[in-house]
Amino acid sequence: MADVQASNAPQPSEDDDHDQDQDQDQEDHQQGPSRKRQRVRLSCLECRRRKLSCSRELPCDRCIKSGTPERCTYESRPGTIPAPAGEKPSFTPSALPGSFSSDTRRHSVNPPSARREVEPSVLRDAVRDHDRIRRLELEVAQLRSALSKQSSVDGSTMVASPSTLKDSAKDCQSVPSNSTYTPQNTEVCEYANLRGHDFKTKYFGPHNAWSSLQELTGIFHFMRETAEEWLKPLNIQKKDRRKRKQDREKKFTESDVGLESLLPSKEETDSLVAVYLDQFEQIHRVVHVPTFKAEYETFWDPSKTNSASFTALLLSMISVSCCLDMQASNKFVGIKSSSIQMAEKWIKACDEWYSRQSQKHRKLVHYQIACLLYLAKRVNLIKKKRFWTTSGTMIRDSLMVGLHQDPDRVSGKVSPYIAEMRRRIWATMVEFDVQSSFDQGLPTLLSTVQNDSDPPKNIDDDSFNENSSELPISRPSHDYTYTSYLHLSRQSLALRTELNKILTGPPAELEWEQVLQYSDMITHELDRLPSWDLDNGKDPEHSQKPILAHTLLHLQLRQYLIPLHQPYLKLRKFNSKYQVAELIYYTAARDIVIMHDRLYQKGIRTLYFLREDTMNSVINLCNVTLHQPKDSSSLIMYNSQETLRLIERCISMKEDRVLRCGNNDPWGYSSMCAAYGLLETHMGIKTSEAAKASAAERFISLHYKLLAFQIPPYSSQPPPQPPQPLPTSSQTGQDPIDRAKSITPFPMDTTPTIQMATTSYQQRDGLPLSMPWLLPSTSDSNTVPIPNPDFNFEMLGSDLNDLWGDWGGPNDLV
């Protein structure tokens, strides 16, 4: 009886449930803050799953082309009316992930005007109409699919229309609606323009002539039958591809005597290879370390023939690390060290060998050599003005073989090992191009490229090899591996590419609110980076260096804060709201110097050899401090003494690089010394004349050090020796490069007056000759020094014009 009463009791209708939900929402609104509404995703579920752009129609273009219009579904929410499919939101800086607060995102996605409540009956009718239209559109798509596979009544070939389905797994025809369809087939259809295997792939765009030929149904079958019936009886020979391949493989395995003659001894090569693998390979992944070590051991086997490709790979690798070696970088010929001159010879030989290789038949080693040669040129500052064009050429070559497409989506053509190496090579080239675009202030091609390749997996090299059938699962980001940098750098690539596009695009002024939003995005990306154990150095032989990846991940994001806020430094005196621009600008430059100095104290020279942050930071710190009034009590002026110390650290790092590579960039070092003297003048520490003399002192002191390391004889006639040259390494028993560096190697007084000018030339015989042309005109210690009329640069041991060259500034650099 109770069951009968329960069955007779009125059941709650859908309208009642809807009213109860509305009442509950009103009660929640009265009791506390409103709950966050989940953002409605405008793309269909299938495009979101495949991570592709969606046309937001029903069915969308992607689902129609892949032959799965029945899979095209959208998220819906009761009580809301979705925006029309044709309306696409315009891009704003806040559209990037993590840009600003959740409230702002909530209001921007679901504006109050779009959240209109509707009646339940109207909503049900709209749902029924939506399902009916969807079924009709699906039937039309299936009919088009069936028609596109049939011939006309008269037997002529039917040309497929742009709206028909295409791309089956074999001949790019439409998939019947009653056939079994798998997600793998979907990916094959999407990446049908990428053909080939391993690194011998070719990518054809959708408007390429060969891609357009696929639209002609039966064209390949027609051509094959024509060849069999008409061409084969005429004995028209085709290319003997098998013989050509055998000849090509034979030539690839041959040795190159010229390249092998340039290799140093095995002991020296072992040392240089170890330096590269220990430092550079932890940020830019070019080789698979276990595979390379196995080939390297075989290379020194006298019974084996060494291929020219591996010899070129080895020469380009040691060209990267030769200037970081302690023993090699201690002799000079002119202004260049012996190590950098050897690196130039190796790089030139590898460039000539690389230019002779076929552009069509490329293997993994060819792309590895290209990356290593670019690294070597950056480290050794060879053809500095060509860095941007070289990286852009590498990107274009990669697009031709489809490295920007993920190889896993091309089933059965690329092995897991080659697939992962393709991702690593592509990610390395992308980072080269983004950084060179920022350094040069020129746009990057990546802003117009749809990068569909997944980031490299966060895995160690020991976990897979050439024979692996599948790759291991990527480890969490807080676990450090050699690939952590490239794996994590991908998550900020979209933001950095967008910032490059804005900073190098038309000179359109950014609004202050947009600058703050971009700054918030950069800070958000910095907060997402993991914090590893940066002092991990338990294994001194081959230790992991997470501090390298950690520092580079921070540097490549913080560097964008400086050009974003630089235009507002001059506006600070007119509007107080721009004070935050000064603080962000100063903090970013200061943090960059501190991170570089932390590496320098640990003896890691990789990043300041690879980047130009030291000189840029000196200019930026000096710039923001010069904008402060002398009597200002601001934080920047209060920390001006610390700013001087930071600039000194930058000059010290630059001097260390000069003593290893040579001063083939005199404008960089001299401008850093001049900026230091200018800041001293602004702070009232020295007079203008004293600051100029101090800057010249630094420059000439560096020249003396290079003279001490010259390989005699430098010229045909021995130059006159200075009265007291610096002691050489044989006299002191110290490594001239590894010894403690000082910013000013000669005693100098930091008082505003030049005390060194009060000491006569004869009274300074006990010290190295510093600036003998500065002699006092009177006995007054406050008198400004007068240039010595008898001074000649040849007194320094060599003609400075020969050593430093005729240059008028940065435009004269090559």
C-alpha cells in the first residue's frame, strides 16, 4: 500500500528541477560569493581532443575532411545560449594562458549580455531542433562521401569538390560511413602532406601542386595503367633507384682525409668532447649521448673506416667547447687566442663539407652538424651578423622535411628513436631562432608556422635507443633530466613568439595596460618553472647541472621585461604611475646579472659564452640609474653601489671571455667600461676626466694581458718591450686563464682625483707600466693629468692599431 501511494505521489518535473536549481543559485548568491562558471569551450570536442583549430561550425571543417562528421559535438550548458559558430573572438593579450585573474577571465568569456536565462520549454525545443539539424547535416555529408567515390554514368572520372571527404589510409579517398574508423586513421588523414621516413621526409602544404593532385579521383591509377600499356613496350627505362641508393650509401660511408687531418690528438679530443657533453648538451639536445659514445669509441679503432659525416660531427662539436678548455685557451696571436683560431679552421672545413652534401638525401647527422656549427659560431662570435639568417635558414630546411609536424601522427613511417630525435632537433632549432630574433631585433618565421610537433619527452637518454619499439613515459617536470630545458621551454614558446612579433613588428605603441598584462604572463610562466636541486654535483666526472637549465629558462623570459618597459622610463618624470616600469626594468636587469654571476662563481661559462646578457645588463643597469636624480631617495638610487658591483661582475666575466677567445669584439668591452665610468660620474664618485682615465686604464690593462700570452715571435721584428711586463705563466707557475681575475689589474685609487698622476714615471718602476702618457704638469695632486707628448702606442709592446683594428663602433663588426 505504501508502494502504491509512493507511485501515485506527484513526481518532480524537469521544470521543477530547473526552478530548484535557480532557487539554489539564488541562495548561494545570497549566502556568499558566486561560484565560478566553467568556461564554455567554443571548439568541438573532436578538435579539442586532436589539439587542432576548429571552424566552430556543425559539423566543422576538420571533422568533414577527416571523414568523421558524426564525431563533431560541442559542449552545451542548460540556461545559456551559445554564440554563433561564425563569431570568433579577436586576439588580445589576455587570451594567452595564465594572463590575469580568474574573475577577469570569467567576465571576458561569459559576459553578462550572453548569459541570458531562457524558458525550459524553449530550451527543449532548441535542443530538439539542434539534434534534427545535426542528423540532416550528417546524412548530407554521408551522401557526398558516397558520391565522391563513384563514377558518372558515362564512365568519365568525377572530380571531387572541395567539400567532399577525402584522405583514406591508402589513396586519400573518403572513408565510407559504414567502415570501421579509428583515431589513428584520423591522424593519418590530418598529416597526409608529410611523406617519407626517418629524416628523409617531405612536407607539402595543402596548396602544393602535388597535394592538389590528390583531389583528382583515380588519377594515379590512370597514370599507372597508361605507363604499363603504352610506355613499357617502348622500353623507356626508369631511373635505377636501387643502384643510385647503393652508390649514395657507399659515398656516405667513405672517409674524408682532409677532415681527419684537422683532428687533434685523442687525449685533447676526449677533453673537448667531455666539456661539450657536460655543459652544452644539458640545454640544447643535439646528440643521443649513449649512441654518440658508442660511435666515438669505434671512431678511434684503427681497423675501422671512419665516415666523413662523423668526422665532421666531431669537429663541429669540439669547435663549440675549445674556448672553454683550460689548457688550450692560453696563447694568443694578435687579438685572437690559438683556440679560437683553431675553431675557425674547423668550422670553415665543416661548412665546406656541409655545402657539398645533397639537399634531398639528408640523415639525422646532417641536422646535428648544422646545429653544432651554429652553436660553434655563436660561442666563438664568428659572423655575428649572420646568426639570424643562419637560424632562419635552419628553420626553413626543417619545414621542408616537416619537422614541425609530430612524427607520431604519421604511423608506420618513423621509428620511436628517430621520432624523439626529430622533436629534439626541431625544438633546438626553434630556440636558436627565437633567441637570435630577440638579439637582432628582427621577426621570426615561427610566428607564422603552425607548430604541431609535441615537445621532447622529459626522459634520459639511457631509457631508449635505436632499437626501442616504444618510448618511455615522460617524467614529471620536477624530475630533472638532460632534456628538461627543451621540455619545459615549450610551455612558454607561444608567449615568447607573440612578444617577438610585437616587439619586432610595426611601431605601434603598446598601451600601458597591455604591458602590465604581458608582464603578468611572463611572471606566471616563471612561477610555473620547477625548482630543482641547483647544487647537485655529487659526481664530479659527469654531474648533472640543473642550474644550467634553470638559469636559461629564467633568462629567456626575463629578457622580455626590459624592452617592454623601456619606453616608459622617460615618461616616469611626467607621470608617477610609471614608477613600476622602473622597478620591473631594474629588477629584471639585476636578476639577469645575479644568475650569470652564480654560474660564473661555479666555473660554468656556458651561458655567458652563448649569450650577450652581460653587455646588455651593463647598459640597462646604467640606463635606469641615470634616469634617477642625483639627490633621489628611490630604491634604484639607494642601491647604486650594488649596481656598480654588478657592473664590475659583468666586466669581469667579459674580461674572462676575452682572455679565452680574444677581443674580436672591442666595442663590447670598451662600451661596458665607458658605462661604468659614466655611472661613476653621475653618482659623484669621480670627475668626468677621472672616469675617462679609469675606463682607458681598464682597456689598456686588458691589452697588457693579451701581450703576456702572445706566441713569439708576433712580428718579423721584435717589438720594444715595456719596462715591466706582466709575469708569464712559466714565471708564476699559475694558469694565466684560471688565476683569480681582477677588474683593474693595477693599483688605482677610487677617490675623485687621480692620485696615480701625482707619481712620477721614475717612481713607478716597481709596477707594471699602466698609462705613462699621464704625467702631472705640476706638483699639485688635484691637477688634471696632461697627455705625454712623447707617448707612442708602440711603447706598449705592439701597435694597438694592428691588434684592435680600425673600427668605429658596432656597425663595423662582422
